[in-house]
Amino acid sequence: MHVVATAGHVDHGKSTLVRALTGMEPDRWAEERRRGMTIDLGFAWTTLPGGDPVAFVDVPGHERFVPNMLAGVGPVPAVLVVVAADEGWMPQSAEHLAALHALGVSHGLLVVTRADLADPGPATAQAHAQLAATSLGAVESVAVSAVTGAGLPELRAALGRLVARLPAPDPDRPVRLWIDRAFTIRGSGTVVTGTLGGGELRVGDRLTLATTGEPVRVRGLHRLGTPTQRVAAVARVAVNLRGTPRERLGRGDALLTPDRFHRTDLVDVRLAGDPAGDLPATLTLHVGSAAVAVRVRPLGGDTVRLRLARPLPLLTGDRALLRDPGRHHVCGGVTVLDVAPPPLSRRGAAAARAAVLADLDGRPDLAGELRRRRLVRAAELIRMGVSGDATPVVGDWLADPAHWRWLGARLVEEVAAWAAAHPLEPDAPTEAVRQRLGLPDRALVEALVRPPLTLRAGRIGTGVPGLPEPVARAIDRVRGEYAAHPFRAPEADQLTALGLGPREVGAAVRAGALLRLAENVVLLPDAADDAVRVLARLPQPFTLSAARQALDTTRRVAVPLLELLDRRGVTRRLPGDERMVVGSG
């Protein structure tokens, strides 16, 4: 299927033309038919001579209903620009064309209607001149009379040529169905309609509502009034949602593939139109079927920051337009450059940001995004519309290669600085390093550790732990004094007298210079292995008392030492007995 919108001044015959092409009534409201004027969007469809189905989105032409017109044109890839032969180019023709140009619509067809009332030549020439200076450029034109039927066969043929030139939709794109109608059908529940520009929908799909983020499920699909199990872009589609109340959604909302869009209320954009410095402080942003008030902050000559009144599901490269509703003026089209821009909190930040944006064109660029963001999760980039091949540094974190190398060098510096400031605890806590480096995740710190650095028990240090000279000398004195009785643990006051207070003992334990059995119970590090050799010479099994006597130590030491050997699996307690044996059994 192909989808084409109409555009043009009020009462130039857009709805009459659609009615003549399709045999369907596009005006849905009784008020529209009574007044002979389209107020809201209308929909109809037909089959072209080549067999291609084409759906029409008929838009209102009156200046009061431009927001409705933009809701219909926004998601549509092609347009019929309609001009009446007896009136020629008119004010709303100009505003509609300005909107099409702002949105970057480049596929279209000029239809000069009411050719039975006046020579279509002058109106055709006038319209061609206007279109030539816009994104539509040189387009084919057809003169018709919906009353007599003259020109309708030629128009159908021209429509066939137009849709044949349209770019093929991307079936792998995530779904973003901008809703232009929402209503309730008795027995079916809530139904929404929209133009599917990319991807595909299937019955049973789970989607997300853009406005609230809540999950919804597709109960049924209709295409051209016929139920179907699957709809591929491009298409007009009606979606029946399971269990979703009508009042929860409406025009300007969207159905989204989960986890594929960034809902944002702050974007940086490039403006093609009025100078950024001349924009009013408040405008309306039109994108898809949505119209949202925005506050405007100029950054550079053609770049601005927009603060949206409510979040929208936007991607890098999206096209939209800014309009001043008070003046009925299209200020220009915008290209979304960044859907997650950094804050501007410092003096001169706006000018610096403008310099960054000057190099962006709205095309997703993985290497560029990594360079600007330095560190970012892959899932976040996907939600921004940026994808590509990059290997995460850890988890789903992506890093700019140059920044990652710089962080590695900084890590070495920070660990050295910590060791100099904390000689008794030379290994730096991972969390402290994370804060010093300003990293968002401890896993990033751990991933940066490379030799000669090591990661042990949540701390980062050099490969061989060292001790300050005074502590090392005190350990040597302990070794000398207890060489003859290696399983006797010095009391706390004895350790203090040797220069080993609680902090020094802790440093020695972390460095492997002392073995801590319990609070205030420490031995030399090889005591456990020596104890196994002594106990192995005892008659098996042995008791705690026999072990204590063989080791020439006290119960204060023997109990935690045997518990340590049990945990290591070198001794084991016999079932239901206080006796032990050496070996795991």
C-alpha cells in the first residue's frame, strides 16, 4: 500500500477530488458535509490501474484547522498539492506548502482542479513556480474536473508514477505509529488509526504508549477496511488495542516498539527557516501527529534548544516543524540533532554547544556519539536512533576508545595517589576510585584494571602489596620473638608495644604478612600450613585438647585455627564426635 495526503487552500476541491478517485466519502462528520468544508482528517482508498492500493489522508484547508492538517501530513511520504483553476494560488496554499517544505516532503503531484470552470494553464504555471523553490521541486501536474471526470484517468496514471518513485520502506525499523484517531467500537473496544511509516505490526504484538510508557497489546488489525494478521509499512492501519481505555490515548500519542525510542522533553535541533535569534520564546512543535508547545533557546545562527511541554518519542534525524500559531506562520523545519543533550549550566555553554552542533547533520553516527558522550550504554544509543558495531568495554557500556585509554592512565595515577596518602591501606577502594574518575558504574572501574594493577576484594593496588618500613620491621620482630612458638598469638598490648596497632595489623593482614584467625588473634602467615604438618603426626582421630598440646598453644588460638583448617578442607570433624582427623576424607 501507498499513502498520499492532500494539501491546498480551503474549498479548492480536495475532498471532492478524493471522492471522485475513490468513490468514498472522506468527510466523516455530519457538520463537514453540511458546511461543505473539511474540518478534521478524512480517509479513503482506491486501487490504481497498475494494481497498487493507495490510501488518501484528506486534510482541511482552512487556516483555523492547520494543526489538523499537519497531523495528517506529518507521517505521510507523498502529497497531492491541490489548486483550483478558477482561483489560483491562495494564502493557505502558501502555508500548506511552507509546512510541506519544512517537513522535507519531496514526493508530490500538482493537481489543478475545477478545470471545467477556468483555463488551468495560469494556475498551473503559478503553482509550479511556487513549488520549484521548495523540497518538492519540479513535480508532474494534471488538470482535472471532478464534476465532468475530465483528467481523472490521467491523474490515476500520474499517481501510479508517483508511488513508483517512493522509497521502499524499511521492514526492520521499529514501529512508531503516530495516532491520528482514537475511538471505541462496541464489542471490540479501543481502536486507533495512523500511518505506519516503517516496520510491521502483527496481531499479538506488545507495544508501548508514548505518552505514559505503559504496555499495550494488539488485539486486531485492519488494513483498507479488512481484518488482517499483519500490516507492513507503508500503510494506513487501524489497531484494536486489548484492555486499553479510550480516554488513555488520543491524537499525538504513538504506539512504539518497546525499548527502541527515547521519550524526551529536551532536544537540540537545526532550524531551516527564520533566524534562530528571531524566534519567539514559545512556539508549537509539530512532529508526526503531535503538536506540543515548546520553549525556545537559541544556541547558534541555525541551532536551537527546545524544551517540550511533554515528552515525545524522538530519534536523531527526525524532521519536524516549528509554527507560531498566533501569527499563522511556519517558522521553519527542524532536524533533530540530539535527543539527550547535555545541560547548559556554565557561562558560554550555549556558544560551545552551538560549535558542537555545527558539525552534526542529523544522520546517526556511532563513532561521533561515542566521541561526544565518552561513555554510554548501547541500549541508550539504540533508543536515540543510533546503532552500529561496537564492542562493549563491560556489560552494555560503550566507550570512546581515546577516552577509555585516558581513563586507564588516570586510574594508575589515582591508585598511586591513594597509596601515597594511605600507606597503611595502599590498595584503593573501588568506590573511591569511581568517584574520583566520575564514572557512573563500578563495573567500569573494574574493567579498567590492567597489569601492573590488580583487583582484590573490592580494592585496586599494585601486583605485589607492600608495607611501610616501620610495619615491616615490626613484623620481623614478631617473627623473631615467636619463632620458637609459632602457634602462640601475641596479645593486643604486645602488638601495640611492637608498633602494630589495629590499623597496622589490618595493613599487614591485607598484605599477607599476618594471618588473622579472629578478632585480636593473629599468627604469622605460614602458621596454618605448619599446623597441618604437626597435626598429621598425631594419632588419628585427635581431640581439641590433643591438638592444643601438640601445637603448644592456648584454646584462644587452637579453636579458630582448627575452624580455619576445617573451612579449608584440610581437617574434618567426625560425625557426632568432637574428634578430628587430618584430610578431607
